[in-house]
Amino acid sequence: MKKKIALLLAAAMTVSSLAGCGNTGAAEQTGNAGTDAQATAADNGDIVTLKWVTIGSGMPDNYDSWVKQVNDYAGEKIGVNIDMEVISWGDWDNRRNIVISTNEPYDIIFGNGNNFVSDIQLGAYYDITDLVKDNMPGLMQLMPEEYWQAVTVDGKIYGVPTYKDSSLSNYDIWDKELVDEYNIDIDAMAKSLDAKTEIFKTLKADKNDYPVFVKNDGLYYIFDKYDQMGAGLQILGVRYDDKDAKVVLNVEQEDIMNELKTIHEWYTDGIINTDAATATEGRSYNMWRVAQGWPSAAKTAWGPDMGKEVVVSQVGETILSNDTVRGSLNMVSANTQYPEKCLQFLDLVNTDPKMRDLFYYGEEGVNFQYTADGKVEKINTETNPWTMAGYTQGSFFTVTPLASDEFNQWDEVKELNEKAVPSVLLGFTFDSTNVADQLANCTEIWSRYKSEITTGTSDPEKAIPEMKAELEAAGLQDVIDEAQAQVDAFIAAK
């Protein structure tokens, strides 16, 4: 795998980079105007200013003094200054779409898999394939080469992953008080859904509460075993470990169908809340639930969020796929004048602990300070909270640990990444152009059935055949045939 990526990067060195000025789409560009501009600035020793558009809780109150610390450091290190636009969560989708669709000037923008491929097709992002090796040596060393494959589309690299919990590990999370009281073997419970049924019945009877409380997206994690190919249809894909790489409607596969039957049994027995299909919010306390993360999140996040001590057990294997990596990316604008500087800056943010801390924690001396032993203490968190989202910026693995941490949880995350099982379709992205209408229709149909099926409200043995008939009438087989042909070609070329 690593050899393949190395060859990809090497081969791309002979291909012209796509560059940027004006409104021409990246797919149509030739030449390298941005490189010339960047090289001139570098030769003159000038500092270039890059605009980075990202998401968070809005602009920090102390932005001006913070950015001065960042720019003094980055200017000296690599000749770059940064101008941030931190968009609030509620405004993100609309603002991001405006920036992309109107070619509004920016150099770097945060994103995820939801829009990654469609934005590439619009020509929004710079092809960085032949620039990564020379301009991001630190990240190339830090991040496994397979992760670059996950952001490759049509043989070209268009995004820089924020290397963090970039693989997927699901965990059963249990209220420890109940585990101790009922002597629950949580590792045995993690092996299957139906293994939990009897203890859930007991808990329901004894506690007069729902052992499984979900909102209208249900127990969606059961679909994580299937690589969705970038198609955006939760019930269509290839099982991550299927060497035959067969594209299937996963809800009719034995593994998913059996789990859906169990979920329906739970709903019928009153184990799941009766309003699950319509509830838009979960609740803080849960006897049991499943979440993506890592074991020590039990102490750092899941337990504190619930106000209880919790214990956890991993469900299934840790999986690496396009979707898991594309959860947090930064892209370079096709219209930037400084593509190399963009990558050099992202390399610095990902790999230089001082720069990483400035983005993750905020302004030194205002939002945080270093202790005598080189750890971090947060300060002024109530009067001056840091509003940038740490997961959007760069790797977790160069963040300085907090003085209050008993251990470095990022070491645990990194180990999970390194042991992750790659999906058989890692690096494959479905091109839905030929079946766009059929796929859109199928997606709409699933959206109507989804809540009823994933919460157990409907009997899957009745609802799924009914839904499948609608899907087939909408062109499901066309989508499967097109996807299978592309998957077969991808597998044959590996």
C-alpha cells in the first residue's frame, strides 16, 4: 500500500500542477501561475498572507492579539502570515457554499466528505499531488501514507487530512454502577446486539427506564461495517472486509438484517423509547449507548458528559476508509497564488508543537500557559473561551497534553489508527454522474424509511421489502450496476 502511494506521488511529479487565478475550474487549468507568484515572493524574502476559512464558535474575542503571536512565529519560520475567518456552526453550510460557488477569494478552507467530491468536480480545489512531498515533509513522516490514498480522487490528491482519530472505532458505553450491580460482562456483550437483550429486559423491569434511548437516527452505527463508496446512501456499499468487493443493499444482508430484527424486538419489548422515530434530541444519561472514539474517552468525555463513571468495550474492529479520513480535511483553493505556501503552513500547523498549541488552545498567556514541566494549563476559559475547533486544524498528535491529564490520550488514538483495518475500497470514490437522478431518488426514499427502521419502530422483515420495491422502481439496480463496474475496475487496477 505504501509503495503504491509513493509511486503515485512520484509519478505525479511529471504531471503539470493545476493552478490558480481567475474563475477557471481546476479540472481545466494548465500551467502553474501560482508557483511563479509564490517563487517570486519567496525569492524576495517577502511574507505572504493566506486566508483560511474554517468552522468553530465564531471569531475569538482576542483574535488580533492571538493572530499576532501566530504570524510572528509563522512569518519567521516559513514566511507566512494568516488571516482567519471562523464561521459559526449554524452558519457554516450556507457560508461555505457561498465561498465555493462564487469563487470568493481564500487560500485554505476546511471541509469534510459531504462536499469534497462535488467541490472537486466544480474545480474548487488545487491538485496538490506533485506538491505534497516537497512541501509537507513533516506530515508525510507523521501520517501513514494510506491516509493520502483516502483523499485521492481520479488519481489526484485534493485534500490534507487532519490526522487525528481518522479511523473508526465504536465502543459500548455502560453506566459503571449498573455494570457492578448486575455483574455485566461488557466484553461478552460487545460481541453482538442480541447478546444484550436479556440484560436489557432485566434493566427495563428493575429500573422502569429505557435501557436504550435513541433519537430519530437510531442505532446508525450498525452500518459502519459497510464502505459507502462516497455515494452518500447509507444502505448502499461494500462490506469493509469483503475481498470480492460486492456492492449490495446492506439492509437485506444477513448481518444487518439480524441486527435490525434485534432492534425491532427491543422496541417491541419497551427497551427502546417509544418516541425514538420522531425524537430530534438524545439525552445526557444512558444506561448504555454506542459512540465512536477511543477507550480513554470514557474518562475524558463520555463519563463527564453523562455525569457518571462509565466503562467501555470496543465493538468490532477499527476501520480505515475514505469516509473516516474525510471527516476533517483542509483544501487549497484552485485560485490561490501560493499553493506551496499553503502546504508549508498546514505542515507547520500539523507538526510544530508551538504552532499546534496556538491553534488548539488559543493565545499563550491569555487562553493557556505552559507549566514548568512543559505541559499546558488552560486559563480564562469562562471569561475568554477559545472558539476555534481543534479537530479542524491539524493532527492531535502534536498537541501538548494538559497538566491535568493523567496520560496522553492521543497516544491511544494514534495506536488505534496504526492498527486499523483498511477497507477494501480505501482510495475508491464512486462517480455517480451517470446515475445521479437514480441515486438522488433512492436517497430520498431511504430518508423516508430510515427513522422507522433504525429505531426498531417498524418490523424490518416487512418494511425493507416494501422499501426495496420503491428503490428498484427508482433505479436502484442502475446505481448498483454502475457502482459495481467502477469497483471492479478499481480492484483490478490495485
